[in-house]
Amino acid sequence: MQQQHRFSFAISMAFACGAFGTSVNALGADDLHQLKLDLQAGKTTATQILQQYQARSDKFNPQIAAVSAVRAEAKQDAEQADKNKNPRLILQGLPIMVKDNIAIQGMPTTAGSLALANNIASSDAFLVAKLRAAGAVLAGKTNLSEWANFRSTKSSSGWSSVGGQTRNPYNIKKSPCGSSSGSGAAVAAHLIPAAIGTETDGSIVCPAAVNGLVGLKPTLGLVSRSGIVPLSHSQDTAGPMTLTVRDAALLMNVIVGSDVNDPATQAADQHTTDFTQGLDAQALKGKRIGIVSKLVKGYDKETLALFNRSVAILKAQGAIIIDKVEIPHMDAAGKDEYTVLLYDFKSDLNTYLANTPMTVNNRTMVEVMAFNKKNAKQVMPHFGQEIMQQAQAKGPLSEKAYLDASERAKRLSGPEGIDAALKQHQLDALIAPTTGPAWDINYKKGDVISGSASSPAAIAGYPHLTVPMGLVKGLPVGLSFFAGAWSDASLLKMGYAFEQARPALPAPLLLK
């Protein structure tokens, strides 16, 4: 959860020439798509690829704390992929990491908290099982903001008692944003070619944006949450964090689908498609795209100049830009959101904890808070647990206050919000800066975010794609595309066309 609740969640213009993400790997490939081609052409092996990324992680992870756990069986899986080659498997032999609130069999699922250090998964999360079935080599876990950044109003993104402080590869003094901090930093630093994050409000798109990545928060119900430590069933979803739009689409082809254990995914199979189809540099031609006025306010002049340059690129690619679009009821939906999340967090976490292995001693939110207080030097050295305390004070999900807030939040953000704006102007998508450039890591101040486009789509449960625009003072800034439910494939097409047209993004200095 991005720290937007305090809460309503250049330009140095020095762009590098050449391909996105300067080629830094010995094998000459940075992204999943190219690695897949290299594997198929026999230019490399799954074992070599894994060894290469593990070597990079050994070298750079001590500086950025993006990877929290390495999976011991990954080497064996890579060797097996080399022995039993199957070109029909979308991700065969390609290493992937997942955020450490997502279960991998045999590994702890900690949500960044020492309270869950003994939460050893007996089975894979549904999406992890799908990754495994597609031939991916599950290389390990990435660090995150503890409890998905929903423990304290003064938290610092990327810090957890399990993994320490994740840092931004573009400047290690800067925040990686959260809560999928490790997933963002690990991919940006080329410690892994792609990773899976989760989002309640901003936790995929913000760390993707400030780490110079593509991030997609899918439509709620397109990707199963089974086996994922919850924050809110009303808004939680998992999604890809990658170097390119094509890679995000590739991962979507694997992880989407209906799951009987997650009722929200009942319609997912009906909306499953080949997300890589239609990725065309001409996909913006004739698209009507609206600039959300309120989501462009509050940024520094360099970020605004970069955004205006990006809008000019969209126009040059044939998009029809509609300025000064308003999404009705944004503030009202945001107020109800926080109420809903507090109720959901208590209920959903208690249900999850009650079903953890008996090796987990902290089986309710009350017990987690007691653990935090008892182990405050390790768990709360920088910030407390005010949000947990607020959540614990809430009643059951049957209370009228919850039911009313939940109904209003969905209605005002969806049908009467985003949908209304799209219909009024006959738009294909809405855009805004995803957020500003990364801020200083400062435990006294906590996160200091200059702006965010995440809340409307997060509350509504609609898809949200961020694609890098460029750098502001050496730090990445992303462009957000969002629209109505099940428009994921359409957003990927528009994002791909923008990505192909805009100047390439320099790699982090850490890699040079």
C-alpha cells in the first residue's frame, strides 16, 4: 500500500540512445522476451542465465536490499529446464522472483514481518503455481514494505524487519517507493529480469515508476490472490513489474485466470487473452486519451515539463488528447477507501493468520501487535503501528459503516467516477504522471510523495499501467494509463506504442 493516506494517495532531459535498459548482462539480454529468444536459439542456457543473475545479486544486493531470500532449489530447476526443453512453455528456464507476501512452497511467506518468520508455505500461491507450470525458474523472494506499508502512517517505503531497507538503484539515498519495493529495485538493478508485485493502492505502479520500470496493476479479479498475505479483498491484486511492456504482457499471459479459491476471479477466464497480441507501435493512432487535471497538479516544473513532452509524443503517434478531464467524486471515494481498508485489513488478516501453519505463533492481529511491541527494537525502530491499532478498533464486515463505505467507494470511483469521465469524453484511457521522482529515505519524515495517480483505479478495481517517461534530475518518472474494467490489454497496447516512441531510459548508475 503506497503511503497515500496521509491519505488521499527535467527535466534533465538527458536520455540515453539505444535499447531500453542499457545492456549490462554478459549474455547480452536484459528482458524476458530477449532471454527467451536467446534460449530458443541456443545462445545460452537456463543454468547460465540463473548463475548470471545470482552473481549480480551477490554483487549489488548488499547495497540495495531488494532480494530478501534466495530459493535453494532454483539451480536444480534451471538444470531440469535445460534437460527437458519445451518451447511451448511460455517462461521455460526464465528466472522470476515474487514479493515476499506471495507463497512459494517450502519458503517463508513473511510480508516483511518477523512475526511471520516461521510461516513456511506448504503449497504455492495460485499465481506461483501458474508461473511454475509455464516453466519459470522461481529464484526467490523480494523485500517489501512491512505489512504492505499498512502498519504506520509514518512508515518509510521499502523497510521491513525481515529484509531491512530497500534502496533505489538510481540513487541509493532515495526511496524505492512501496510496498513492492524489492520487486521494483531488483528488476531495475538487473538482479532478476522480472518480478511479481502486489498492489492495494499504488504498491505496484509507484515502485515501478520511481525505479524506471513498467508496472501493471490488473483489473481486480483477473489474477488470483490465493496464497497471498492480504491487506484488502476489496482492492488487492498481484501484477507484473518488468523492463518492458512486452514482458508485462508476457507475464500476464501466465498469471491470469479463474481460481475456485478466490471468488473475485470468477470472470477471469472470460477475459483471458493473449496480451502480447496487438503490441504495435501504431496502436495510439486514433485513441482518445484524457489528461486528468487534478492528478497533474502539485508537481515540480521539471516533472511537468517531462509529462508535457510525453503528451507531445502521444500526439505525434496519432493520439487525440483531451485536456482538463475531471473524474467525479475522487475525494469522496478516497475518504471511504481508508475506512474500507481498515475493516478489510483486520478481517482478512485474521482469517489468513488463523490458517497459517502451527509453527506461526502470532495468529491474530492482536497477537501480531503484541509481538511488535515486545520486539520493538527490531520491528519498530523507526515507526510504530498506528494503522494496525486503528484497524483493530473496527468491528466486523457486517457493520453498516463498512457496508455503506464499501458500496460508496466502488460506485463513486467506478461507474460514477472513471466510467463517467470516459463516457463523457468518449475516451479510451486517462493519463497523468504516476508520481514524482523518488524522495529521500528519511525515517523522521517518512514518505514524502509529491503526487499520485493510483487511487481512482485502485479503489474501483480497474487496471492501471505505468510506463517510464524519462528522468528528472537523474531519477525515473512514469506515465500512468488507466481505464475501465477489463481494459488491461488495451492499456498494454497504448503503453507499448508510447514506449516505442519515447527516448530510451538510461540504466541506473549502479550498473555503470
